[in-house]
Amino acid sequence: MNDLDRAILETYRAARACSDDRFIDTAFEVLRRNVPFDSARWATASATPSGVVFHEPHLVNEVPDWDNRYGEIRSKDIAAQFVVAHPGTTGNFHFPTALKGAENAAFLDYTRKVKHANALITAHKDLTTGHTLTIGLFGAQSDRQYSEEQRQFVQALYPHLMEAWAVNQSLQLERHRSRNWSVAMCIPPGVITLCEPAFFDLLRAEWTGAYSDYVLPSALVDLLSSASNGYRGRRTVFRFERCEKFALVRGRLATSVDLLTEREIEVARCVASGLTHKEVARRQGIAPATVRNHLQAIHRRVGARNNAELAALLQRDDV
């Protein structure tokens, strides 16, 4: 088995065995065994008229504040311009040589500050989401330019890395799927990297025409960036589960249970768990008579005839 075949096999194995962040780290470990690098970047990005805008990239040994520095020169990034114009082709860049002339002085200064003397960069556009996906490997020593053999290795492995990443994300989504809920995987700033088709139906039900495909509506973006656990709208309910580099957003159509107040939901949960009226009263700091009043209102609003039916509705809606 040659090095490329071994790297492909290890990559697909990691896609099934690792969590999302761990998969990317493992993929970089596979790359490093074959193509040494000092820093690296794996990212989803947007190709804009002013240059590439990265969305919460996965970084290896990048210098602090690299993103602010990059923001100052993104329009001059000839490497990004090349890989966006040549999808799937790995560019081999030796910046001290490539960045001659006064027009490239700012970008050359950036590469020195972030220690990117050499780079192997590959990118392509995801036709489903419209996002640009890219992997960059960077060498700090100007006298250690990447070889054509190394460039070809990265180019050959790149489509397998992207396919394995898609498999890995699909498995993450499958692990978090639950009954009656549609799930989406998102990264800041609300970019949807993967989701079930029904998730878009929920967005349209709540925000007709008020969002772009594969980007969350601003109301969800704002809540996702806060400490909020979710969103309760007129027609839908969304909940958030935040991970290190991404967030899972679950959504479903609103039901009668979602019309309950927070206090009523707490009372309903207590009763559904088997607590008596007195036990619920002590836990909630209210009188037993108030618990009975709450339960009468709860049963009426959700259409439950007894506590067993109430418990079944709470379980159905994962409340």
C-alpha cells in the first residue's frame, strides 16, 4: 500500500470514528505525516468581491490575531484568488518569490507576520450550500519550498478529505437526530453546513422570505450567539446545543404544549415525573392549591384528560 492509499484509508476510518473537531485534527495528522507543515487552516468561507471571508476556521498553530490582520489584506490575497478560480487544484505558493512588486507589499508583509513563507492551498465551491471549502498548509521557512510531489499528494487527497468530512458531519447529525425534530449543523455566524431538508420548511414557516438558504435567520443567529437555549415562535420551536466549533439547531412545529408558560411547563414536568401535588408545591415554592389550579389550566390548554396523557404529550414534544 502506497502513502496516498494509506492516507485515504486512514481518513475514511477517522470520519466514522471521530467527533467533528477530532476528525479534522486527525485528518491534519494524516497530512502532516506525508506533507510537513508549521500551521494549517481548514475552513468554510464566502468568496466575496472584497476577498475570502472565513467562517470560524479550524486552525493549527496560527498566530494570534491572524484574522484581523488578514481582514486588512484579504482583497490582495493572490493565493485565495487562484484557488477560488481553480477549484480542486492545489496551489503551491512560495510567497517571498511570488509577491514581488509594490502592489503585493502589504500581502507579503502579512505572510511574514503570520509565518506563511510557503503554502499548499486547495479550495472548491460546495454547489449545495454555495460556501467555499478550503484547506491550507503553511510552512514558516522560506528555504523549504513545497515540492511538486507534495503538491500532487495534497491535490489527490483533497477530494477524499472533503468527502470524509461530509460523511463525518452526516454521522454527527444522525447521532443527534430525535423524533419530531429536524436538525441542522451550524457554524458562526449562523452558516448552515449540513441539515435535513425539513429544517428549511420550518424556517419558511416562521420567516417567509426572510432568510437566505444555508444561513440562519437573524433572530436565531442573535440567540445562538447569546446564552439562550432556544427560540419559541408563532409556528415553530428551535433549540440549541453548542459544541466547541459548531452548534446543533433542532426545530419542530409548535404544538399546544408550547403555549404553556415557563411556570406551567415546570409544573407539568414535575407531575409527569411522578411527583405528588405536595411535592411539586414544595419544589416550586407554591401552595398545593396553586398546583391544582395550574394543572387544571394545563390540561385544558394542551387537551390532556389526565396526568398520564400530559406526560405522553411532554415526551412526544421533548419538553
